[in-house]
Amino acid sequence: MGRSIGERPVSFGGEYFHRLSNRHYRVADGVMLRYQLDGQKQRINEIEKRVDFAIGSGNHAVTYVHRTEQGRLLELPLSWYRTLNGWGMSPGYDSPVHQDMRREISDACLFCHAAYPVSREARARPKSIDCARCHGGAQAHLKRPEKGTILNPSRLPAARQLEVCLQCHLETVSQGIADSFRQPGREVFTFRPGESLESYKVYFDRADAAEPRFEVNHAGYRMLQSACYRKSSGKMTCTTCHDPHTARARNACADCHALVKHTRQVDTNCAECHMAKRATNDAPHVTMTDHWIRVKPVEPKADHTAYPGPVISFYTKADVDTLAMANIRTPNAEAVAIYEKRLAKDGKDIGARAALANTLLRLGRRDAAVAEAERVLRLEREHVGALLTLGVARAMAGDHAQALAAFERARRANPDHALIWLNLGVTHAAMGKRDEAERAFREAIRLQPDFAEARQRLAELGR
Ligand code: HEC
Ligand code: HEC
Ligand code: HEC
Ligand code: HEC
Ligand code: HEC
Ligand code: HEC
């Protein structure tokens, strides 16, 4: 965990062709380059990004990160995998359509992979997980370096000890549904070891069978479902087996299972049979230890289809309104009411307000959408989602100048966002500015070669 962020990444290079998305990549001199080849084998749609740092120690994988001029962090599409001893597509990228060089690394990623940031600048240059993430602040301890002036997790009740680890090691599903929501009023980096996880966050899960799903960050999720945890009144924590500082696991089964009769002679490596290592569903080329301790492991099966079913609480208990929010699937009047209820409790929930603005827009309630988007922008000046909602609402009202202003503002905040360029193009075209429109559509295509609508709009321009 002390190596969770690499500040001096790629010294090695390489080439990689991703057949599914027809993209070529090259890594050299600290730069990742992407291009395609046209019919004459000429390079087109080239994009180049400097590699600024890396996430992942390389125990399993290393993912590379680019820091934009605006201080945004972008996940790069190639990762290095230990099992391949080479390059592969980053988790979630091994498909014909992927986010390429446009996927933002959010504060939520950094919450699990980095030290607490002390400033905005520190968010753009994160540091590896440090003592404070498990021991809390050390100021009092540095003033008076003695026992009792710093948190020792071993003195906490078992559930709080467990949650020191679960703050980062609990994830139920990485795709398809919202895995968790923070409680009203809680900012990302405000969880402190020793407090209850539920006071910070509530978790959700799919309601269908959990057994076959197995993901990279599933140690906590799977352990919590084990009979060993459920039937030992919560006595089992991560440190029952792991040393928190070296991460090494000891064979702790005998603590609770003194005499186990097996039908045939078994050796002492209990985990080998009861905690099998297996491939994960959500990341390619990665093998993890299944922490769902059981007599006979159930083989996981990859399931990438969208999950249409209900979402339920997991480990923590969400109130009715929060659970309703996790279950929103379509932009309808009911969704509006749910977001409004949430915002009455926490007016600063930017995510809920931006979603409300977008829902109102999709319901054709333009004025209300504009009002909500503007409220979001008062909380976060460059919120790209709100700027897009605002621009589209203005354009629908025929106010192209105002729409253009909103899209330009979004572009300055995030020039790597293909959808912004598409909207710029559409607006220029509506204003009769065909050259500007063409330039914008071409930039959208360069950023996202599979962007069908941008190609179609360009064709409609006759260019
Ligand atoms: C701030 C978030 C965070 C907290 C808190 C945290 N972990 Fe981790 N842990 C991580 C991340 C991220 C990794 C993967 C690091 C990597 O390999 O890049 C990791 C890796 C590990 C590993 C695998 C290490 C290896 O060498 O293979 C173990 C075991 C582990 N953590 C156990 C724990 C335990 C036990 C606790 C609680 C005492 C804990 N973690 C608390 C984020 C966290
Ligand atoms: C809820 C916490 C959490 C979030 C959010 C999260 N991760 Fe992780 N991630 C982990 C933990 C814990 C591990 C280690 C899992 C293990 O070793 O079993 C991990 C593993 C990884 C690894 C493999 C590291 C290695 O060698 O073991 C990479 C790369 C990675 N994450 C990147 C990301 C990126 C990029 C994001 C944001 C898009 C992200 N993660 C979001 C907790 C998280
Ligand atoms: C991943 C979480 C985690 C991180 C990071 C971490 N610790 Fe700990 N630390 C623990 C836990 C859990 C315990 C209690 C161990 C136990 O159960 O006996 C502990 C105990 C200790 C103790 C008491 C040791 C003892 O034998 O009683 C010291 C000293 C300590 N940590 C120092 C540090 C320092 C210094 C750092 C940073 C370099 C650090 N820890 C980082 C989780 C962590
Ligand atoms: C904190 C105590 C504790 C530890 C440590 C522990 N277990 Fe358990 N385990 C239990 C309890 C309690 C049960 C439930 C027994 C029952 O149902 O009567 C259980 C059940 C099981 C079962 C049956 C599972 C099922 O689904 O029916 C297996 C297999 C098992 N443990 C293996 C292990 C192995 C292997 C280890 C070490 C890797 C281990 N346990 C560590 C407490 C523990
Ligand atoms: C019953 C014992 C046991 C408990 C409890 C346990 N682990 Fe593990 N864990 C293991 C074993 C065994 C391995 C494999 C170690 C190895 O291969 O060297 C492992 C490996 C890991 C790894 C390395 C990546 C992987 O999946 O192979 C991570 C991360 C991890 N555990 C996190 C946790 C967290 C977080 C908790 C608490 C939620 C936890 N473990 C509780 C036994 C345990
Ligand atoms: C070679 C694989 C293997 C190893 C190693 C192994 N087990 Fe088992 N274990 C099994 C199988 C298979 C069963 C199902 C019962 C049987 O056929 O013996 C089982 C059953 C169990 C049960 C459930 C008993 C019940 O009544 O439901 C527990 C608990 C258990 N093992 C614990 C352990 C512990 C602790 C160790 C390490 C000392 C261990 N096992 C090592 C394969 C193994």
C-alpha cells in the first residue's frame, strides 16, 4: 500500500495493437501515443499524452495517469500486467468502444489509492497511502510522542478495526450500479479511522446471486459473506490473518477451527483449498484470492450484461430515500422527486443536483433544468456535466450564443471531452458557421474515433 502511487513511472517502452477497437499504441520516453491507420497506412487520429504518474504497485497491474493543464487526471488506456509481463488494455477498456484517453480519475479513485490530499495541488500530484489513512492525524502524537496520543486500531472495537480496512477494501460491484453513496454532507476525504463506516457511506448491491461475481477489489465484499465472519459475531477482521504493515497473511484458521475432520488427509495450507485464487471478472489478466471462505469454491462467471434488477443495501443500512435514489433507472417525474428530497437534506450534493438538472432537461423542463445547472455551477464553477446541460437547454430554446458560451466554458475546463466538441459543432452549424463546425466535429472524431454521431454530423455538413 505504501507503493500505491508511482511518482516516476514508465522507463520502459513498447508497442501494442488493440484489435477490438482498431487502435495502435506506443509508449516511449514517458509518453503514450495512440493512432489509427487509414487505407494508405497513414497515421490518423493521433493523440499523445505525457505519463505523469502511475496507480498500482505492480503486484498485479500498473495503470498510468496523465495530468492535464487544468489539473484533471486522466487514466490512460494501456496498463502493465504482471501475469503478461507486458501491456494490455486497462480494466474496462478491452472492448470495441472504450474511453481511450478521456476517462477521468476521480477523487473516489484517489480516496482508495492515495494519502489524504492537503490541497488542490496535492490532488493533482497524489502521494501513496500513508500512516494517517489507518492511524488518523499525528499532530498530537508528534507534540507528545507517547502512548495514547495516536490511534492504535487494535484498541478499537472489532467492527471499527475492520472498517479501517473496509474504507478502501469494500466495493460491491464496480460496474452497472452505484456501489455506494456518501452520507449527506460528507466530502470524499473526510472519513477518519475509528469512526463507523456507515456514518460516512452506505453501500448497495445487486439483488441477484453474489456467488458467481468476483472482482479485483472484492476481499472485503467476499469475506463479509463467509460463514467464518457471519457466524463468529464479527470477530473476524482483516488483521485476523494480515499483518497491517507488511500485508502478509498468516494461517489463522486454527484460531477458530481447532479440530477439523477431513475425509482425507489434508496439508496445513488451508487457504489453498478454501480460499482459491482465481481470475477476476472486471479486470483482464488479474488473479486474486477469493475471500469468501467456503467448503467448495463456486466458479465465478464473467457477466458483463447490464443489470436491470433492484438494488439493495449491503453491510450498511440506507434509509428509504437513499435506497430509492440508488434505484433510479429512468429519467421520470419520480426520479425528480427523489433527487429533490435528497437535496432538501443536503443542498451541496453536487452529484444529485447535476443528475436532477439532466433529468429535468430530458423531461423537457428547460427552465427548471437551467436553474438547477446554474446552482451546480455556483458550487463547482467548471462542472462539465452542468455546463453541457446548460448549453443543450439554451440551444433547445434557440439561444445559440448562450449555448456556445456554455460549451466554450466546458471546453476550456476539459478539452479532451468529445461530447463537448460535438455540441460545439452542432451549435456552430446552427449558426451557419460551417468551418468552425467542421473543425469541432473533426476534433470530436480525433478524440473519439468511434463517435458515430460526430461522423454523421460531419457528413451532413457535406465535408
Ligand atoms: C487508503 C485505502 C486503504 C486502506 C485504509 C487499506 N488498504 Fe489495503 N490496499 C489498498 C490498495 C489501493 C491496495 C493495492 C495497492 C497496490 O498494489 O497498488 C491495497 C493492498 C492491500 C493488500 C495486498 C498487498 C500485497 O502486498 O499484495 C493487503 C493484504 C491489504 N491491502 C490489506 C489491508 C488491511 C489489512 C487494511 C486495514 C488494516 C488495509 N489494507 C487498509 C488500499 C487500502
Ligand atoms: C473502493 C476503493 C477503490 C476504488 C474506488 C478504486 N480502487 Fe483500485 N484498487 C483498490 C484496492 C483495494 C485494490 C487492491 C486489490 C487487491 O490487491 O486485492 C485495487 C487495485 C487496483 C489496481 C491494481 C494494483 C495492483 O497491482 O494490485 C489498479 C491499477 C487500480 N486499482 C486502479 C484504480 C483506478 C484507476 C481507479 C479509479 C477509476 C480505482 N482503482 C478505483 C481499491 C479501489
Ligand atoms: C493499512 C493500515 C495501516 C497503515 C497504513 C499503518 N498502520 Fe500502523 N497499525 C495498523 C493496525 C491495524 C495496527 C494494530 C495492529 C494490531 O492489530 O496489533 C497498527 C499498529 C501500529 C503500531 C503499534 C505496533 C504494536 O506492535 O503495537 C505502530 C507503532 C504503528 N502501527 C505505526 C505505523 C506507522 C509509523 C505507519 C506509517 C509508516 C503505519 N503504522 C501505517 C494499521 C496501519
Ligand atoms: C474468527 C474465527 C474464524 C476464523 C479465523 C476462520 N473461521 Fe472458518 N468458520 C468460523 C465459523 C464460526 C464458521 C461457522 C461454523 C458453523 O456454521 O458451525 C466457519 C465456517 C467455515 C467453513 C464452512 C463454510 C460454510 O459455508 O459452511 C469453512 C470451510 C471454514 N470455516 C474454513 C476456514 C478456513 C480455511 C479458515 C482459514 C483460512 C477459517 N475458516 C478461519 C470461524 C472462523
Ligand atoms: C482467514 C484469513 C484471511 C482474512 C480474514 C483476510 N485475508 Fe486477505 N488474504 C488471505 C490469504 C491467505 C491471502 C493470499 C496470500 C498470498 O497469496 O500470499 C490473502 C490475500 C489478500 C490480498 C492480496 C490480493 C489477493 O487477493 O490475492 C488482499 C488485498 C487482501 N488479502 C485483503 C484482505 C482484506 C481487506 C481483508 C479484510 C476485509 C482480508 N484480506 C481478510 C487471508 C485472509
Ligand atoms: C486439499 C484441500 C483441503 C485442504 C488443504 C483443507 N481442506 Fe478443509 N475441506 C476440504 C474439503 C473437500 C471439505 C469438505 C469435507 C470433506 O470432504 O472433508 C473441507 C471441509 C472443511 C470444513 C468444514 C467442515 C464442516 O463440517 O462443514 C472446515 C471448517 C475446514 N475444511 C477447515 C480447514 C482447515 C482449517 C484447513 C487447514 C488446516 C483445511 N480445511 C484444509 C478441503 C481441504
